[in-house]
Amino acid sequence: MTNQNQICSVNQEAVTMFDDLMDGNARYAESFSLAELPGQAARGLGIVCCMDCRLDPLAIFDLKVGDAKVLRTPGGRLTPDAHIGLVVGSHALGIDRIVILGHTKCAMASGDDASVIEKVRQADDTDLSGMRIGSTPDQMAGLRYDVEVLRQDPKVAAEVCGMIYDVSTGRVNRVC
């Protein structure tokens, strides 16, 4: 029988880099409730938001675990995988409304893909050429575009709204 902790090969030198996470999980598991949450979004909500660590999408909307399906992408853009998740979620996982949530001071709104690719190259010489990141200097246009894509997709069985979160105030404004 395979031990779950040994399913993949482990770089022993890197193991300690994750010890804080394992310790945190041990504390979490001590108070974990066995009450099973359904796989459905209890509040019928799907959220696409940025992967920025300043955003806690459940807290932003005063939600709790189980209330919403949260998909995080660079810049909160509608990526192909996020789009698929929302289509499936709107038919099989209880999503009947979708929020695409942008935010102020977003690094992905500081330029286009070429400028972000260049920043990465300058940072550590990694070449991301040809990669579609979805960054745009016109964040509102990008948000409106993503909202319209979902609204026009007959496979999306949900209402769609675009919003912007202000990282300085904690307030959300409805955009479209």
C-alpha cells in the first residue's frame, strides 16, 4: 500500500520549505468539523478573481466556505480554464450568478502581455514568449469584455456581473 505522503518523489532538501504549511494543516485539522458541505455553491455564486494575495473573495462578500465557487487567475481575467469551470458550475455545481472581480493596483493591469513578459525576463531571465497572460492596461475594458463573453455564451446558465474591489478601502463597485 502506498503512503499518501510518498505518492511523488520528494526533494528532501526542499521538504522543510513546506513544514509551515503542514504545521498549519495540523492545527486546522484539530478543529475541523466533520459536517459535510455539499459540492454545490450554497449561495449560487461563482467568482473569478485575481490571484493577488490581498484579495480574500469570501471575506470581501461576507461569505463562508461552501457559499461560492472561486476561480483565481492572473488579473481576474476569464481564462479558458475559468470559462470551462463556470460553464460546468452553472449546470452541475449550483452556480446561477457569476461575479468577475477585478481590483485596484493590479499588476496585470499595469501593461499588456508584452510588458509583463518583459518584467519576468528582467526579473530572472525566464522567457514567457508566446504565453497568453491576459494583462491589459485598460482594466475596465478587459473586465467588460470578459463579462460580455460570458453573457453571450449560451452554455453559461447564470447571470453575470463585473465588479472592482478597491484594495485600499475594501469596497466593491459594480461596473457592469
